[in-house]
Amino acid sequence: MKSSTPILKDLVLIGGGHSHAIVLKKFGMNPIAGVRLTLITDVSHTPYSGMLPGYVAGLYNFDECHIDLRPLTQFSQARMILDRAMGLDLEKNQVICENHPPISFDILSIDIGSKPATLSIPGATEHSIPVKPISKFIDYWNTVKNSIIQNPNQKMRIAVVGGGAGGVELIFSIQGCLSQIYSSTNSSANKLELHLFQRGAELLPERSQWVGQKVEQILRNRGVKLHLQQTVNAVKAEGEEKIISCESGLEVKCDRLFWVTQASASPWLKQAGLLTDKQGFIQVDDTLRSLSHPHVFAAGDVATMVNHPRPKAGVFAVRQGQPLFENLRRALLEKTLKPFTPQKQFLILIGTGNEKAIASRGIIGLGPYSFLWRWKDQIDRKFMDQFTNLEPMSYQPHQPEKIQVKSPKMRCSGCGSKVGSSVLKNVLNRIKSEIREDVLIGLKEAEDAAVIQVPTEQVIVQTVDYFPAILDDPFIFGKITTHHCLNDLFAMGATPQSALAIVTLPYATSTKQEETLFHLLSGVNKVLNTVSASLIGGHTTEGEKLALGLTCNGFAIPNKLLRKGEIKPNQALILTKAIGTGTLFAADMQLKAKGRWIEAAIASMLLSNQAAADCFKQYKITACTDITGFGLIGHLLEMIRTSSVAVELNLEAISILKGAKETTHKGIFSSLYPENYQFSKKIKNQQQASQHPLYPLLFDPQTSGGLLASIPLEHANSCLNHLKRLGYVDSCIIGQVQPQSPGILPITIQL
């Protein structure tokens, strides 16, 4: 978040549920100066419960029924921490995450939904698929659906345990989807066998009797085998077959078993000390604030309003979004909170899997009718529209509110912009850096400079990189930057030894700066430790935006250094990673990139090139470089410029990151792209090649990109197979080196 206003308070949201999605959107439109907003989520796409049955039925695609949290957090100027929260320290006010250092907060809000209640029934955990967490259920459902698409002649027996609204909509949706697949392939509908188990005598006991009877009638007419007043007491497996046993002695065999029964809360909420109900859900008052911890709020399924208990339904999570935003805003501004009373009667629209729906409100019921489905579809799409096609807020419609606190109006430059000594001391005491004997003076000595010892008959190899944060997660940004800087050492055949850091921290109070710096250097240190290198010192300063640079030091034997210019004819060119980070992060800034595209790009940038460099050494490479700011063509030209060779590049063979083709097609490019495009003057068939849709990506600047190496043709395939076994799944042979012909441009694009 670029701002000259210091960060004064941290509002942290755990979970990207319906309520928090609304909160993020509203904070984007009504920010509070001085507040840093952070979302911690283990998924970048949160499913909208109202449209999930339609997704299972095949009536919606993935994007239509999922809120993409990455552009939403960008819109709200929030940090997105892609990780799983697994605990709270309510004394230190910190969220404990699976893969990040603890994240501090002043105000906390929790909207993580529910999870299946602990299954005490023998075999249920091992042999059934719970519908929550929904993301895992969706992955499993897609495998079931795809297996039938690929083999429509197979018989499929599916059972659902749970006759409430969730189980009923699921069985309707499964039938709607699979019946359509069998029908489209001219397979018999008899190949599909569906079972629904319900402990009670009626389906949908939480709704009116009419609705339950109507649903039962429709399901029986469709051939679904209903097992009412049947309590499942065991699940066994014989090979791929599941056997469901009931207390009555009934046994049913099936191929897939889905579990849709009572939900519970994650146990770490109660373990943290929050006051919860018997199921572990956080007890909140009429303002959605925890009864035990007034600086903690909760909404959606994870919350129980003690004065107004309601069913765990998405409609209530949606209705809580606005009052939650209002009270979080008031809590940050230290204003009186406003009570909220949820409605007692609510409309429920149950899709029947065939573009019809049943309506129910109180004792009134209607359907199934097509117009009710169209009405439901219109309501759901209207809700989702507010989170799609977001545009960056280029201006604020009014002056944002500010937290009232005394702070300096002007920030000093020069050495006056350095971060305070107490912040540095505290962070360095928390950092666990690699201890090396050849680091004579490092972090712990607090001297004016670090001192390292260079081994006899070796040389020191140095490189430096520095750039503003491409992510608002300082821990991941620290890791990516370190990988990026180390690539220069790997490309030259050097072994990393140490690094100096230069950091620009956003204006903030000292405690906020300490946490940002700790997360940033923890990311740096984690990567350095994996290559047995030490963080030995650095410099910090303040600014409007987080930035990080590293000077990395490595050792090498002089006659074993790798150089760019040793590329030779009759060699193959191998690239270890896919390209496309420049256009993807440009799209991310414009809120035009899907979260899963950025996730894949981050995963690529976090892949170290160390193992690839070691692999290359085994196959007699002669030249190597890393692909960074000048793009693939720019760095390739550096290799061939002094070697009197030409290159034939196979454009179709180059691995492309997911989404990069789409963003370049929309004309979204990095700001460095126009400069890089000047390299096209060195391409022999530039006019013809430029018509190819992937052509612009040859000039796309990369962050923490792959290594590009030249290798004898006879070793190329063996080397490539070795790289793939090491985990470089996007590595590829992208071209061949040839002798240069006088007067001919050095690069030809093979189309």
C-alpha cells in the first residue's frame, strides 16, 4: 500500500468467506488512512455457497461461482497472506500460521466457515468425502465427473449421508449433472444409482413440512433410493467399493460416498481461549464482537449470535457483511458499535439440478418452477457481480477517515530516514541466520561493515538487485527477491556464501515496522539458509512503499566460472522455467489477473535454480545466464553477441505461465516491455513471427526467472529428463545454436 500516512493499526481478517468479501469491497471504497488491512486465507478463490449446487449440476463454471480474492484484496489495498491460520496468541495479539511467521493485529475478524463434525462412525473418515472444506470437495467431485466423461459406459453408485438442505441440493445436483453426461453420450440412465440417507423420518426437517414432502416426492419420482429413519453406524471398504451399514441392519454398496451432516468449528478457536458454544463456534454479541475478547469479531458460520441464534446458512453470512464492516470501522476509529438483528424469516430457493427451483419462506412453499430458478440465478449473479470486473480506485470519492494520533507531518531524508535502532535490534535478535566460519564479522557484531574470508585459490562473485515489492506479503516477497538475486550466482557456477540487504519500509509506528521487517528478513533468511548462506548485514530506510535489495556473494574456482559468451554451434538451449511474470503482475496491478494465475507464477518464482545449476554442470554446459528484466530475447542476445553464432528458437516449445497468453492478448504488458521490444530488430523473420500470439512473451521481463543454458546436442534430452525429475516440470529445449552467416540477423523464430 503506497501512502505517506504512517501505518498505525492492523486489521487482520482470517478467511475469505461471504462476510469478509463484502468487508474487503467496502474498505476498498471507504478506506481508513493509517490502517493496514490484511487477509489471511488458505485459498485464493472462495466459493459462493448459493451457486455451488449449480456448479455441481454443471450450470455454472468455476469463475462464475467463486470470488477471486486476489483482485479483491488489491482493490481494497489489503495484504493477502496465502496460508492456513492454525492458532491464535491472544496475549500477543498474533495469528499463528502454518508457513508464515506470526502475524500481529490490533483488531481481528474471523470468517472461516465450518468444517465437518468429527465423524465418530467407524470408517466414515477413511471412506467418505465431506462437503467441507468446499475446495477439497470440488476437486474430488471434478475427478468423479471427469471419470464418467472419459468412460461413460461405467456404472456409478453414489450415496449421500444427510437429508438436510445441503444433502438434498447435492443429490439433486449430482443427478442433474451425471444424467446429462450419460444422456449426451447415449448411455443408459440406469448406469446411475443414487442413495440418500436420513436419520429422521423427513427430509429438510429445518423447513416446512410441505417442502420436505415435495422434495421427497421429486426424488422418488427420479428414482433416487431414499433411506429415511436409517442411522448409518459404520462404513467399510472392499477394494474400491464402499459398504454402508445402518443400525437397522440395512447394508448398501456404493462407489462414492459424500457426507453432508452436522458441521462444527475448527478446534483452535476454543483452544486459543475464545468463548465458544458446544460445537466450538465463536459466541458473539449483537455487534458481532466476541463475548470474551472485545478486539475480536466473527461472522458467517463460524459465529453464533447468542441473542439471535440462526441456522448455519449463507444468507446470514451475506447479511452480516455490512454490519461487520461498519463495526470494524467503528472499532478502528474508537467509536460506539452498532447492534445488528438478523431476520427471523428468510427465503430459501432450492435448486433441483435441472434449472428449476423450489421456494420456501416460513410455512409457504412453491415449485419446482423454471421461473424460480431464473429468479435464484438473478439474485446469485447480482451478488457475485460486485466482486468481478473490479477497477483500481484511481481516486477516492471523499477524503478517507483517519485515525487520530499524533505523528510527524514530514518525513526526513538522508540518514534521518533510517529505521530506528530499537526496531533493528529487536528484529536481528529474532532472526536465526546461518552461522559460517568464513563470516568473520556479521550481524551479531554490530560493526560498520561485514567481513568475510575468501578461500585460497577461489574468487568472490558478487551481484546486486533491488526492486519495489511485487506482492503485499513481505515474507513471500523476501523469498522471491532472494531467489532472484541468487540466480546470478548459480548462472555463473558460483556457490552462495552471504548476502547484504537494503530495505525500504513503509512509514509506520516502530512496532509495525518491526513486524514488517521481521517478516521480510525471515523470508530472505529462509532461502539463504537452504543454500547454507548467511545474512551478514545491510541498511534500512523509510519510504512510501516496501522495497528490498540484496547484494549476494559467492565463491567460485576461476577456471570453472560459467560465462554468457561461451555458447557454441551444435548446441541445444534449455530453459528451466516458464515465462510470463511481467505481464501477469502488470495485470495483477490492474486487477485483471485471476488469483490462480498469480499463485502459479509465485510458485514458479519460489522454485530455486540451485538444483538446476548443479544438474547443468553434470552435462557439460558451456554457457549460462538467468532470464530477468530484459526478457528471453534480451538475455539470449547477451549470450550470442560475442560468440559469432545464430539461434533458431522454437516458440511453441517455450513453457508459458498460466494466464500470460490471456493477459498479453488483452494488451497488458510490463512497463519495461516497450524497451525490451526493441530487441525484435535482431530477429530475422520478425514480421512473420510477430503474428504469433506468444511472440510478445519473448520480451516479457521476468522476476526470479529460469536459467538458460547451452548444452551439447547429444546431452540435451538426458539433461532435460534429469531436470524434470528434479521438479523443473516446465523446463524445455527451446532452440538450437548454429554457425552465424555474415550479414544475417542472429535469431530466427521457428513457427
